[in-house]
Amino acid sequence: MRKTTLLLFVLMFSLSVLLAACSGGGGATTADPKPGNEANVETPKQDDAQQEEATVPEEPVKDLSGELELWSFDPEMFPEAVEAFQAKYPKVKVNVVNMEKDEMHDKALTAIAAGTGGPDVLFLEGGYFKRFTSIEGLEDLLAAPYDAGQFQGEFTEANWKRWMSIDGKRLIGMPWDMPPAVTYYRADILEENGFPTDPAELMQYIMNSDNFMNMARTLKQKGVYLLEWRDQPVGLMNSGISFFDSDLNYRRNADGFVKGLDISKQIAQEELYLGQSIWSEEGQQAIKNGKLAFVYMGSWGDNIIESWAGEDQAGKWRATGLPFGAYGGQGGSVLSILSQSKNKELAWEFIKFNLASAEGQLVWTKKGIMPGWKPAWEFPEFKNVKDPYFGDQNTNQLYAALLDKVPASVETPLDDKASEVWGPGIAEVMEKNLDSKAALQKIEDDIMAAVAADRQKLLDARK
């Protein structure tokens, strides 16, 4: 018991040191992100003293030539990256075909099924990835001639394993970004009410559910809330825990979910929640007028918070980790190579340049996208950035520290059906104040019944 306590203390202390370094001069699943916002962020703000650029090592330039077709769902994503790649390889032409997100992923699946008609490189968004994990048609980047395993140590475990095939044997997308889930908060409101404002101190404080409840009760008396919804603690406490593991065993019936439900029921009974989504006009107005002091989203939310809260709240916001000691990712994407491509070598060079080289990653870092490639965390353009809107907090160092803690999880084709049962099941618990443990067992039984046929097909396919 003493060893466990000591280990917990050491882990807590280590993260506190990391988070303290993230704090500037200022004091310090989860709601789903709005689709597409994880990529659409502006370049972070920098002081003149922070304009030193990363030194990009010179690498031998291969004599590459040919054309690539890249499918993307965001026309603003690739212009700079394509320009940089073509400047390095003047004989190469990259044709970017932009489509609406649903259309692009649907067409990619159709092309894979037909064996023709697809691109060389596919910009695959994380929310759609589960539709590709159990089928053939995307190259295994661990196999020759790609040998992507050489880069595994340069990504977090969660960001690497997330993009594997459902059996955990094939890497079917090269990791890109995997923004960590964070808590954005009004430091001035917390200070006025006697609560910690430093990011490291606040994260340590809200790890304790009793502390979180105390804060929620205190602030409610002032008309201020920490939660959008009554059942939000269930998602927050279990961020990063997928429905199934790589063997398709169910995962969401652990003690953490029981505790999350019990807290959620208490939140509901005491009405300690706003009752509005942050993606609604009413929710955004609550952020602007100070009725919602905590906002949970991916680290892509810096500019969204600034847009919603307005310039008059500059310096009042900070970012920290999730409450209840939880860690999770929100958003993320990969670049994949279709097996039908006739330009696989060129496609791989394009992917390596963008996602696993200093020169390529510098393009994305300057664009303001959270790098998944860990060496980029040492770029001055990343680690030296302080954001005046967040009280000169160095949010990037916080995000890197949090991303390193996100647990590995698996996305499967069963997840959509499981989600259709999970949501109403949790709602019924809240409405009828059911026993949490018994209710979670019933939800598990219902989910396993709903996915039984599809699950068996996936297991049989492995044989």
C-alpha cells in the first residue's frame, strides 16, 4: 500500500512539474468536438523574443519524379505542405482533390471495395477511422518497403496504436496529430471564489472528485457552472477508454464508470449543470457572460475560446488537464496509402516528409497544428510560444505533457452500434436514478447483444 501511494505521489509530482512549466505569468467520451475544427486553427501568437526558428537538418534529396493524387476534406490544409514538398522535389506534382468530409470517406470506401478509382494518399479523419480498421485496401506501413516501425518511438503509444488495424497487426495510417482533451477555465472567476488558478495546482485540485463537487456547489451559488450536462462526469472520468479492446472484449463496465455515474446522479439531483451545449448559441453566450467557467474540448480549442469569449476576456482564460485524473484525446487524423496506388514509393516519401521529418513538421507547427511527431515538441516555434489570451501561459508544453499521458485505445466497426445503446442507457440511469452498477451491467448486456453478429464475423475473419 505504501509503495502504491509513493508511486502515485511521484507520478503526480512529475506531472505537476511539467504543468508548472506550462504556466506563464498568470495564476493556471467528453463533449464531442465540432467536426473539422481540430485542423482549422491559426498560427499561435509569439513575442519578438520567441521568433528563433527550428534548425532543420539537411537531408540528401532523392531524385523523385511523378504525380500523386491526394484526397482531402479541408481545402486549407495542404497548400503550404504541398508547396514545400514540391520545392524539395521539383519533378513531383501533387494533385489535391478536396471534397466534403462524409463524401470523401464514403468515396474512399467505395474505391477500396472496387479496387480502383481511389487516390494514392488519403487524408483520413479520426472519427471515420473505425470504418477502415477491419477491411483490406490500405497499405500496412509496418511492412516493406515502408518499414514505418522505425518511427514508432517518435510518437506516443496512444497515437501510434490508435491507427492500427483492428487485430493490432497492421499500421494502416501514419500518425499525425492527436490533440489531447483539456479543460479551459476562467482563472479570474476561480480566484474571486478562492480556488486555485495556476494550471498545475488546479489540475491537482480537481483530480479529487470531492474538490470538484465543492467547487461546483460554490460556483452555482454565484450562477456559474462547471458542466454543460448532468451526465458529463461519466464521459470526463473515462476519457480515452474505448468500448472494446483489440480482442473485442467490452471495456466500459469498470469501477470508474460506476463512480462517474454516481457523481453524475449527484450533479443531476443538485442541478449543478448548465443544461446547454457549448455548440449552441445559448451555450456560447454562457461562456461569454461567465455562466460557464469550465469548457472541455481538444487542444484545438484555443482560438475557438477566444472567438466565443471575446477580446474583453483576454488574459482571463487558462488551460489545464481534465478533472478526475482523466486523460483523453479529441480529434486526430492520419495519412494512408491505398493498396491500389501505382505510386506507393512516392506516396510514402510524401507521408514521411509531412509526418516524420523536421522540415515537413515545421510547416505544420508554423501553421499552428499540434504535432504528433514528438521531436517537433522541441521546435522553438512550439515550445517557446506563450499566448497572451491565456495569460501568457505556454499551452503547448501543457498539451505535450497531457498527450504523453493519454492511454492507448482501439476503434472498431462495432463502436457505432455500441454508442446507439450507450447513450440511451446512460440517459435512463439519470432519468430513473437507477443503481449504477446494475445499470452498467444491463448496458453491457444490451450492447453485446446488439453487436453479437458483427463481432462474431470480425472474430471469424481473424481465423
